[in-house]
Amino acid sequence: MGTYKILLKSIVFSTRSRRRFFTFVIVFSILSGATIILLSYFDNFSREGLLEHRGVIYEASTLGSVTYDDAQGDIDPGTLGAEAVIYYKYVNFGTNLRICSIDTKYKWGFSEIKPNDLVAGNFPSGDRDALVSDQLLLLLLDAQAPVNIYTKPVVGTKFRLGRSDDTEFELRISGIFKKPESPSLIADDTREWIFIPEASFEDLLSSQNLNYDDSSDLIFIHSVSIIASGDVFSGVSYNNVDAIAANLGNLPGYDSPDFKSKTDKDEQRNMMFLSLIFGIFGTFMVSTLYSYLITRFRRREVAVLKAMGYSKMNVRIVVLSEILVVAITGFVIGLLVIQGFLWNPLGRQSSYIYLIIMSPTAFLSFLAVVISCIPGFILITTRILAVRPIEIFRQK
Amino acid sequence: MSNNVLIEAKNLSKEYIRGKKEVVMAVNDVDLQIPKGKLVMVTGPSGSGKSTLLNILSGLDKPSEGKVLYEDENIAEWDEEKLATFRRGNVGFIFQNWELIRIMTALENIESPLYPLKIKSKEIRMRAISLLKQVGLWDKADNYPDELSGGEQQRIGIARALVGKPRIIFADEPTGNLDQDNAASIMRLLKSFTKRDTSVLVVTHNEDLKRYADTTHRMSSGRFV
Ligand SMILES: Nc1ncnc2c1ncn2[C@@H]1O[C@H](COP(=O)(O)OP(=O)(O)O)[C@@H](O)[C@H]1O
Ligand SMILES: [Mg+2]
């Protein structure tokens, strides 16, 4: 109870050394901002942006231009030295619908629907999960492909697909995506698309008692993502991407793949390292400097508190709360400012990350800030606890 | 030890090494008793060892030799944490420079010794307000130390020393930076608290303050004379 009281009071008192408090809150908010930007790069790379840096996408030039069989002939994974080759297969399902397979491991590997295009729910992970468009209500009962959804889709709703009553296949809406903007194969198509994991795709096809290899019911591909091995930061993946592209070149039936130029890639990497220095390293430097200032400015106060009988732990809480309060306040302000920039006034999501406050990036940045403060904490604790009241009082 | 003695120092010595090999006996074989509810004063010129004696008696410093007995226990042997606990419950301090904490208001300064204790915030506030009234500064509750005069700051210092209901108050030159009128009122205030069984040890170079003391010792070069 005593400890709790000291903590609360110390937090209030920390804000009273106004000039020091505000100066460092502002400094910390700038540094936290840099940290958040840095980590959003990581987040970016680990999700959609990653595809540009780690893979080559061959997208069919029009729907129906490449069959799955042809695609397998075009691309030989064995000779490419790729980490993975993902085919995004689709079939026509009645006259209103196409069913497309996606990969649950490389969620960011699909060129059109990204994890951040989700407006509700999650990317499919379970076998019977389905990703549907927010405009699915256009899709009504179809004589050939009954789908029993009659209202706007809701996450968790189960529905059945089937070409006849006895082949019905149950799926669950795990997530709802925002339709991509034109031009895009999906956006420009008159049919609706439902995305399901690769495994369910196979199951669905076999449940329909149809031969999808015959000419009227072919399996086509929307695109192929070839994921290069190696990591982004060392630049190894870049070189592998280039090697794959050189090896394959342009393939008939596909659009020519889009490559980031070497300078673009280098620029992005430089930005990353810059924010690394400003963000994490800067936070570390400033928090250490700030801790040092606290130990200087609050020495006399600490001497008085110790004379009054504050224990080591009590004193520790008094001084540590100042740097914690300042670092956290700065972090929250930095986060809000960045959120403000990302929030497009038209209510549309700009960039990949539209709600950074709820993102893992925010959490990771917070962790980074706290960890950067640890050397400062240690400095404070050792210096403050070494204060001997009689020595301080002798100094006028 | 007689029943009404609160703290007793026996053969207390403290030596400092100054420069290379010069040994300074800041306190040299001193015996002292502080009875319950009395104001004991130690006077003497600057450098005579008064502060050193006070610091040892209050457990802020350790003697080179001798004992400090508090209820038959020698606090000179205790470690820092144990001494902190001891001071928290039994000791109040008043300093020459007041040493109020600048980021706390007058009222919060008075409350501050109680924050580590298991006492409800409401109770703490009530005690601090009552003391603020007793030192006549009720209207300055929300002022910061920088906004108070020296005399006012020292009264807050006294209220802070008393808030934990200590059994003894240690005051090192409590009037050192005050004019005569303010000094007299501070001493009267201190004296008034001895009536409630609080002991007070005042060390000062100002011989004029003797009239407020129940017992006075004169110190010179580390010894009582
Ligand atoms: N930490 C120290 N190191 C060396 N000498 C000290 C130290 N503290 C006090 N002294 C010396 O001890 C003597 C007594 O000092 P002090 O107790 O402060 O006297 P007073 O309070 O009576 O002025 C002085 O000669 C002083 O210089
Ligand atoms: Mg002195």
C-alpha cells in the first residue's frame, strides 16, 4: 500500500518540474515516432510489402489465360532455388462466383488481397475458413451454385456451397475484405470471389463430383508468387529475386512482372537504418542522458527522503517513475501524431497500416522504448542509491 | 539506562582522515543522554563536531568508536535498511537549509514522510493539515517552497519533522539562516512540542538560543567542555 502511494504521488510530482518534463516529453515523442516508423517497416516487410522484396509475382494477363496445368509447366520450382512457389488457383462456380485458393502460410504472398485489406475478422487459418468481399450481398441464390447468404456478410456466419443439394460444402466466414480498386482482375470481374485455403480448395473440388480437368471446368490461376530465399535486411533476398526474374523472364499469358529498381530498394533500406538510429538508438541515448540529469537534479531530494527513512525501494520508485512517466507520455503523443498523419480525412485507409494504435507495431515500439530505457534505469538506481545524505548535506 | 532516557551515547568518537595522514577527531569520547520530552542543546563554534555528533545519534552516520543506545539496542551496529526503518517511525529532521522538496507544495512536503507508511491518504492529509495550522501557515498549503520566506519554509520543515509523530527531532542549526525574530519563533515552536513527550536535539553555534534548552552542552574540538 505504501509502495502504491509513493508511485502515484511520484507520478504527479514528476510532471511538476515543468521545463524538464515538457522538453523531454517532446524529445521522447519524436524518438518514439521514429521507432514506430522503423518498426512499421518491419511490420510492412513481414506482411504485404514483403512480397516486393522477397518475391516475383506472375499475374495472369486476363482471367482464363493460364490454366493450372500450363502454369506448372511454365515454372519449375526445382531449378529456381525458390523458398516457395504459390499458385493462386480458381474455378468458376456457377455463373456468379469464383472460388480461389490462398496460402495460409504466406498471407502476404497474394498480390491482390492483403491482410490489411481485411475490414473484419481474420485471414483464413482453419481449413473451412473463407474470406469474402464486403459486397457479397450482391450474390444471391444461383440455380447452379446455391449459396445461402442473403444479407451483408458477417464474420462467423456459416454458409454452404454446392452444385447440387447432396454436394453441399460448408464454410465459415473468417474475414471480410475490402474489394481492391480497379484495375485488378478481381475488381474488374463481374463475378464475386471467395477465398479459401489451399486444402479446402482441393476438398471442395472433390466434393463436387466433377472433373475439373475437362475442358468446360478448368482450374485456372490468378497468379503465381515465387518466394525467394534469404532475408531482406542483408539484401540476399533482393539478389535471389533478381536471379529468379532473369531465369524466367516474361512468360506468355502473364503480365510482365514488376520489379523494384535497385536504387528504390537501397533507398528503403537506408530509411530503415536511419529510423533505427533515430528511433531505438536515439531513445537509448536520450533516456540515458535523461536518467543522468535526474540523478543530478534530484540528489538533494533523495538525500532528504533517505534521511526521513525512505527505503531503497521507496527511493527507487520515486526517481524511476519520472523517466517512466516521461517516456510513456512521449510515446503516446508520438503514436497519436503518427496516427493523425496516417488517418486520411476522406475516411479511406492510406498506406498499409491504417490503425497503428491497435497494431503489433505499436506494441513492439512500446516494448522497444521500455527496453531502451533499461540502461538509464540501472544508471539511476545505482547512482541514486549510492547517495549518502550526510555527504549531500555537507555540500551547501 | 534510566527509564526516561530516550537516546544515550557512550564514549562516542568519530575520526576523519584529512589530506594525507592527518587524523581529525571530529567527535572525541563524548557521553550524552537525551531524556524523553526534553530539549537538549549542543553549542560550539563551527568545526567543533556538532553536526558529526548529531548525524551519528540519528543513525545517518556511523561512529568510529562507542555506542548509541536506543531502548538498550546499539543502533550503531545496524545496517542501512534497518536504520531507515528506525528513522521512519522514530526520527524527525530539521535542517539549516530547510531542504524542502521543490516539486511538492507546502502541504505535500509535510505529508511526504508518511507516503511509505501504511497510512490512508485521507489520514495523512488530516494530520498534515492539523500541523500546518499549528505552525500558522494554513493559508500557504498550496504554495511551493520557492514562494515562501525562509521563516515560513522552516516552519514547514518543522511540521514535516513532526508529522510522523517521532519520539525525537534532530535539528542542525535550525535557525542558522533566519533573522532574530524568526529564530525565536522557531525555537518557541520546537520547545512547545517537547510538552508532548517529543525529545529535541538542537545543535547550533548560536549561544543565545541556550535559554530555550532544558540541558546545554558546549562542544569544542570534538569534546564536551
Ligand atoms: N567527511 C568528512 N571528511 C573529513 N573531515 C570532516 C568530514 N566531516 C567533518 N569533518 C571535519 O570534522 C570536524 C567537525 O565537523 P562538523 O561536525 O561539521 O562541525 P560543526 O557542525 O560543529 O561545524 C571539522 O573539522 C570538519 O572539517
Ligand atoms: Mg554543522
